[in-house]
Amino acid sequence: MSMKKIKIKFVGYDWPGFYPEELYFYRLLKKHYDVEISDDPDYVICSIFGTEYEYCKYPQIRIMCVGENYIPDFNLIDYSISRYPINYLDRNFYLIGCADVVDEKKWKQLETKNRNYPDQFINTKTRFANFIASHESENGLRGDFFKELCKYKRVDSVGSYLNNMAEEDKVTFRDDSKTNFQKQCKFTLCFESTSHEGFITEKISDAFYADTIPVYFGSTNVTEIFNEKAFIICRGREDFARTIDLIKRLDQDDGLYMEMLRQPIFVNSHYPSELEKSFEEYICHIFDQPIEHAYRRSRVYAPSRFEQYHLHCLDMVRKNASKKNILEREKALIKRVLSRLK
């Protein structure tokens, strides 16, 4: 039996080297449908990079798939795949960042990971802790915690932010270098860029995959997914002292450390596979229904005026960009002419 053909267009994915296979969403689409990327689509898959609200130009069914801490506007889109547990009819799916990564094998393997480490496993931990970030977090929390913990012992920072390592120690999420580095460490600082309820990225799951104890700051619902006995939670700046004292106790007592390392990762041990099943059902629900029945956003009255406002802003941005380009070309021409007159 042939698969249903669907025509899609990606809007708002304007970063160098983007390819659709990066998206877990797209890989599942390919599993169930004959997917054609088209400039005359039936469905627009939109995100928030590039020209803001560009997807408003497309009247087709809009599905926002965004991995950042961004809450979708359901006046402008029909469905969303977001980092937030929004309960709004059939219009949002809460897909935590751990599950939506370039290579989800780490996430899937956490479900069957053997945590029965032998006592001598502690000898593989040749480094105290690691910190991997490209920028500071909201309110400067993760940078300040890193500096406080460094007063006790050196924390190896191999990201671009607060880097204290040699060039050859750089790591990337696109190969095994990050995992291999974290495996050497007893602890991994997993501070989210912002503390918003539901926003949980791959930082904590990558730490679990690398057999290191996460030190987590971020969403409070993290303990609904991950076993709170298996990692350390920092609840904010006022909790720095307690958190660091706990890290010290575990660092100085191999028995206590191994006890935490052996704890089950998930509250529900089948969470990854159940999440994947629910996500596939959500996607199929959108695309299996007739196109005329799949619209959810209101396209009249106030939402329509709201959309027209964004289209007007887009038009003004394009016109201003065009004027700027003309001005830059005229400046370059005048400069060349003046250089020849000298």
C-alpha cells in the first residue's frame, strides 16, 4: 500500500547548513508519509529563525516546531510541537528537548541503560566536573554557580563560555567527543539557559547517557520525568550553598556517589518509548485527516487583523532592507568614483 503524499515547506529555519533530517519531527514524517518539500505546499512547518513571522505569508496549515523557550501563538498557527506542556485541545504536543535532537539514539538508549555499575567504576572518573555552555544563562546563574563550585575544585569548561581548556579539548554534540569527555567526570553542570516550567533540554539526558551525575537547574517539572534520587537539583541562587555541600559529600564518599549513580533514570522506566508512540500518534492525527478539516486557527475577525498586522510589518522590513541595500550600493559607487578622481 502506497503512503499518503504530503507537500510541506520549511519556513523560519534560516541557519547555515540546515537540512530537514535534523528534525525528529521530519524523520517521523518520512516514516509514515511520502514527503515532498515544495514551494506550493499544503502544510507549512515553521520556526522562529530568520525573518520574524514570515510564515504569516502562507495561508496553508501551519505547524510550529520550535526547540527554543518560545511559547507558540495559536492565533497564528494551527498546531505546535513545543517545549511547553500546553494543554489546548489537539493543538500542542509537549516534546521535551531531550527527545528532539540530531541523533536521538542517546535518548532511546537511556530506557534500557544498565545502571548496575561495579564499585570499581569510580576509578574511571579522572575528572571532578564539567561545564559546557556557549553563553551565560538568564540572571547569570550558571556562570556564578560554576565560579562558586570552582572554589572547591576545578570544573572543566569545554564550551565557548568560561572556557578554561586547551583548544584540542573542544567538544561537539555532532560526534562522540562530548560524551567521551563527560564520561571522565563525576558531575556535569546542567544549568538551563532559563528557568521556565516545562523547558528541559538535552543537557540532563546527555549527562545520564555519559554515566555522570547531573547537577540540574531549570524547570521544576524535571522530577516528573527524571528520578530525583538520580541527580542533584539546584533550586536557584539561594540554594547554591546546599547544592555545593551535597556535591562535596558525594565527591568525598565513593559509596554515596555510587549509590546515586546506580539509581534508575526515569520515574516511569518506559517514558522514552511511550513519548515516541504518543508523538507519532499526534503527527498522524494531523496529517491523516482531510486537509480542509485540519485547520484549527481562526482566519477571520481579530486573528485575521492580527495576522495582517504582521504581514504589514514584514512588508515594511523588506522595503527598509531594500532601501538600505540601494543606499549601500550608492555609497560603494560614490567611493569608487572618488577613488578614480584622486
